Amino acid sequence: MFSLGKLKLRSNLFLSPLAGYTNLPFRLVIREIGGVDLCTTDLVNARSLLEKNPKAIKLIETNEADSPLSVQLFGGVPEEMRDAAAYLESVGMSSVDVNMGCPVPKVTKTGGGASMMTELPKTQALIRAMTDAISIPVTAKMRLGWDEKNLTAPDLAKALQDAGVAAIFVHGRTRAQGFDGTVNLDGIRKVVEAVDSIPVIGNGDVTTVEAARVMIEKTGCAGVSVGRGAFYNPWIFSHISDYLKTGKTPPEPTFEERIRVLRRHYELMVEVFGEDRGSVTFRKVAPWYAKRFGPVKPFNQAIVRINSPTDFEHVLGEYLEWRKQFTDDDGELLPSYQLSPMIASFMQEEDEHRKTQRKIISVPKGPIEVW
């Protein structure tokens, strides 16, 4: 059992928010696979939520199967953040997460995101106003600092602990790094050491079960939060959970299982967003699944034009037939087409001989209105 304040959880593994991707269909997909408990929505503008902006309301859409759920808020006006948190509690959300890590200018210029790491007293007061106003947990997602010369995360973590946050989620990069460079495990460890009564959850480049183990062991963090790694591999939570319990690395999902979940994800997209928008939204999701399909160029070229379930099944059917030329009689990829394993940036020292094989997970392009 893992606790965020009064909230009792079955797992110390968390889905990180990423604009345009951690919507209801994706959260349901990974919940069905297992291993995760608390998931977080896309980041939501507090003011837009209070104004009942339809886009903001859609971002927090949920159902009974999508629980427990945290909503990530951003904004720099204390009263708006407080009132938005109170609204979220009133509609049954399990937790509220405050974004202090987003490096995107559209977020930071509002006084939200990573800019909150540069003004500790102001940020502490904003958080205290929220924790005083609601009874559900308030958590904070931060980076190590604005840049390498301003690694404020440990001091900020202390200030937020005093302000009543239930947990700290820390991405092991600075705002200046964005998603480039190596995740700094020592930086995460210093945040862990800075607090004494709340859990710190590590984040950044957790793309394999081994990466999760190393992050936990080297930083002392109480759990890990996975973002891009989950879009690449929705099974990652289930696999990490099994690995931490048994010490054995679970086998990769079969190609058939990958296709089953791909279909399920598309089905949920259409169910939640409707045929038109669901199909368009899925165009940017399918290529993430395809990263582990082997040769895939025709699929990626065709899937970005689908407009209906009929289109989807036609593209998938043609691809399955085309792919056979690269597989053996059992449907497994021939040796020359098999894929190299992922290696997290902070695992290079542990696995130097595979350095040239390392695969980078790029930051997916989010909706224009957010990024």
C-alpha cells in the first residue's frame, strides 16, 4: 500500500501527464493492462477550468473505470489555482497536481510551469492556499531547476512540504534541458534527502524495467512516474510491477498482443471523442505502437489519413499482410529486422557497450493550443 496523504494507492507507479496524450482513452488502456493506480490528466489551465471552457472540461473527462485520478493544473494566480482545486474536489477527483515543471513558454509566461521554481515564497504561498482549501491531496510536479546554475528543487521541495503537499514528483532535468541530455539521478536524490515526511516520485527516461530499478535504487525515491515511456510501451507499468516483485524481466508483448491493444485504444478513442475526432486524434498515437512492429513505413504513411473505423481496419489489414515478408513461419521478425532494446540516458554507464544502440524517445508533438 502506498499513501499520498489520506489517499491510499495500490501501486507506487504513476502515469505522468503529457499534453494531447494522457487523455481518457489512453488512461483506460494502461489501466486495463495493469500495474498503475493513480493516473494524471493532461495539464489544464486553472482559469479555463473555472470559466468552464469546453476544452478544459473535456481534458478532465473521466468515468468509473478511470480511478483514482489526479488532475494537473497550471497557473500563476493563487486564487484561481485555489478555486480550481476546490472545483475538482467537488466533482470527485482524487488528487490535484500542480505543474511546476513544464518548460514550454506558453505555460511559463503565465507564471506557471517551471517559472514557479524561481520564486519560492510566492509558490509556497500559492500551494498553502490550495492545501488549506481542499481535503484531497495536493502534489507538485517539478524539475531540478530553471537551469544548471539554479537547481532549486531541494529548497522548493522543503518549502512545499511545509505548505502541505502530499508528494513531490521530480523530473531529473532542468527547464533549460527540456527533454534533452541525461537525467540527473543525483539531482533527484538530493530532492529525496531534502524532505522527511512526504514521498518523492522520480521521473525522466524510465523506458525499461531496469531503468525503474536503477532510479529507485540510486535516488531512494518512493516510486516512479512514467510519461513518454508509456506511450512507447503501455505495458511498462505491469512489467515494472512484476519486475520489482520478482526480480525477473517479463517477456516483451507478442505482436498479436500489441495489435490487440492498438485496436482497443482506437476503439476507446472513437467511443470518447466520436468517429471523426477520435480517428484524427489516433493518427498521432498509432505510430508510437508501431515503433516496436519492425518494418512499418507503409503503416505510418497510411494511418495518418484515417477518418473512420473502416479506414483503420483497411490500413491495418494491408499492413499485416505486407509485414509477413519480414517474419518467419511463427510470425516473429527475422533476425535482421529485430529491434534493439531501449536504454535510458542514465543507464549509459551501466551498459556502455550498448551505447550505440540507444534509442531516443522524442517528445511527441502536442496540440498547438497547449504547446
